[in-house]
Amino acid sequence: MKKALIVICSILFVTCASAAPADRLSAPVWVNSLESAYPNRDWIAVTAEGASQTEAEAAAMSALARTFRTDINSLTLSAMQFSQIVNNTTGNITFDESRNFSQEIAVSANIKGLIGVQIDVYRAADSTVHVCARMNRRECAARYSAMIRENTAIINRLLTSAAAISDKASFEVYSRLSFAHAIAQVTDSFQAILEVLDPTAANRKPNYGGANFIKTNMIETASLITIGLTVNTGQQSDRILLTRAAGSFFRDLGFKINEQSAGTYTLQLNARFDIISQNVISCRFFLDAALVNKNGTAVFSFTEDDRKAHPNSASEARRLAVRAAEESFKEGLFAIEFNTWLNSFAN
């Protein structure tokens, strides 16, 4: 009986011992030896695991982003900003290479900010999900290099165009520098990624001098431009709030501000707030603005008409309308339309 027990236990031991290796042997090579499957000389590869494929993929993408000394949120934001630049640009500026990148970002669910990422998934016997995220150094470096060359050519064209304008205290100069800076910010990120893919690229940096260099010139140009503000509205308190909101918008762009006085350009703003009592109490606001040059010619115009309601308080409805008018200068319609107009000089 004792001998039989020993035999049974031996069989169980052999069975259990062979089960784990069998699971490991059925797994892809990269699960047990990433370097063997994807040598570092040819690939940037990481692995991660999780209870679900979504969890494992997110962990793998975060790990891959960290190899480029950044995080996935920064890559995503950078990619979204560049997609907006590429997709919203019209006129003489085209992004042939970068448009492909923009399209990839638009359809990608998990991979934002990195192009050429390949994903492998393996579910182990214990239901753990293993993910391998990798980028081929040669292929991805070639794609990033092409986009950097294209963007550098556009940036240099914008800088040359700005330098050729005689009136340095003008939106024409500022716009070109601002647009060049926006492209340079993303291109600097591309260069940082490229240098991880191909360390020799550190000796081949773009010749525009970097986004910070362009920003310095942009700020110097903005400092030459003074925006005068004249706000006409029914209540003094509203005038103060709207003057402050418009002033903050232009200051954030680097311009100088003169309140109640003319400048290099002057924003002439008219605002009206009307209470309407119907089913609910609401306040309708009207904004009418024109940015005029020293000759009195309007170079940019803007109108907005909207209303804010409150169940039973006219004063509260009016307060909400005034706040909405303020927000127009911060992140609302005025800010959007002005920036669209500003970028039109660069096309």
C-alpha cells in the first residue's frame, strides 16, 4: 500500500510539474524572452499584463511611452493638437506626410501619439492577458524623419515669410511666428521620439532652432503690438468685467493692452443685455466687436447673440449672460474666431 501511494504521488508530481512548462511552451516567445523575440537593436518593445485585454494594452502603451521619456497623456495631447493643425490648414500649406499620421490618430483607439506601433496579445491558461507593444526602429524612424523634414520645410517657409514683412508690429508677422511655433512644438516631440528610435538622429536636429527659439521671437513681436480696448455697454460693472476678459485674452497672447485708449490696433466692443420674460426668465446678450488698425479700418469683426435662462430670477439670468459674454473671450466663440482669423495669415 505504501509503495502504491508513492507511485500515485510520483505520477501526480510529474503531471503537475509538466503542466506549467506546457503552458509556458505554448506561449509566444516574447512572453518568456522579449529580447529573443524582438532584439533591442531592431525593436523598441515592452510587455505588460492585466486581468483584461484593455487593462493590459493600456499598461503596455504607458510602458512604451515611458521609453520615450514621456507619458501617454502628453503624447495624446500632442497628437490631437497636431491633427487639428493638419486638418484645419488650408491655402498654400500642405502636410502630405503628416496627413497620414493625422488619419492614423483619428482611427486609433489606444495608440495616440506614436505611429507604427504593433500589438500582440496572449491569454494564458490562468486567464491573465499578456500584451507586447513594439515599434520597428528602422521603419518608424523613417516615418518620423519624413514628417520632421516636411514640417521643418513649412516652419522655415513661415519664418522666412515673417522676416520679409517690413512692419514688424503687425499681425501678419505674429501670425506666421505663432503658426510656426505650434508646428515646431509637435516637431520637437517627433525629434525626441526619433532620437530614441535612432540615437544617431541627435546629430541631425532640425535647423529652425527649436520651438522655444521661435516662441522668443513671437513674444518679441507681440510686445511691439498694443491692443486698445473700448467697451460700450449699459452698466459700468459689465464694462469692467468685459474689459478685463478681453484684456486677459490678448495679454495671454503676449500683446500689450491699453484700456479706453487706441493702440496699434483697437478692439471696439459693444455689448447689450436684454431681459426676456416668457415661460422662463432669460437674458439675451449681444456682442458686436471690430478690431481696427491705426487708419480706422476693421481687420477683424465679430458678432455673437445668445441667451441664458433662470427659472425665477431676472438678476441671476443677467449674471449668467454676462458670464457667458466673458467666457467668449476666454475659450468661447470670440477666442475661436479670432484664432482662426489669425492663422489665416499663415496660409
